[in-house]
Amino acid sequence: MENERIIKSERCILGEGENKITRAMLYEQGPVGSEILFMLKCHNIPVGSEVSFECPELGPQPPIVVQPTPVTGPDFSVGMHSYVPANFAGTIYYSVVPKGTLPPDAWMQMMAMFPAEMGA
């Protein structure tokens, strides 16, 4: 991720005791459509927990959605590329279903970024 340019990012500290934790990030594309990389970065979420994200608003192709994905390590990321049309605005909901107790320093960060160009 060193050459990508982050255009929107939101990080949340996770509390324990919830069966499913969901947060929301407003995403606004602006006047020019573009290919965007959407990524959910996780830290200290227990292995076996499931993370996902989705944007219910129509427009991006493919739709912005990552189905529940098992966490396989302490620092885990999942993402997808989508073409987002000009002037699109929508809310991205990102979630974790924890397996076991979340440590006090567990967090998730939802990011939208321009993908790095080849050779950059």
C-alpha cells in the first residue's frame, strides 16, 4: 500500500461485549469517476472473527461489498476495487463479528484510495 493515495479513511476502536459491531463511513466521489480501492484494515481482532463491508447505494461497478470474511491473523486486511461514478455519495457500513473477547487495542480502519499505477 505504499504507492496508493488514501482519499478517505475512518478508524474506530472496538469495544467488547457486542455480538456484531458495525460502523459507518460516508464516501463522496466528487466530480470525476474513478477506479477506487476499498479496504478494511483490522488490528488485534481475534482469529476466526468475521469482517465485512458494504454500501447499499447503487452506482459503483461492481457494487461495494465484501461478504463476511474470516480473520486469519492479528493484522488483517480485506478489500476490493470498484469503478465509482462521478458525484456518487453513499455510506459504507463495515462490521466485525468477534470470536471471543476483543483486546482493548483492537481496531478497524475503513479506507478508500486510488490504486497505485503499475511501475509507480
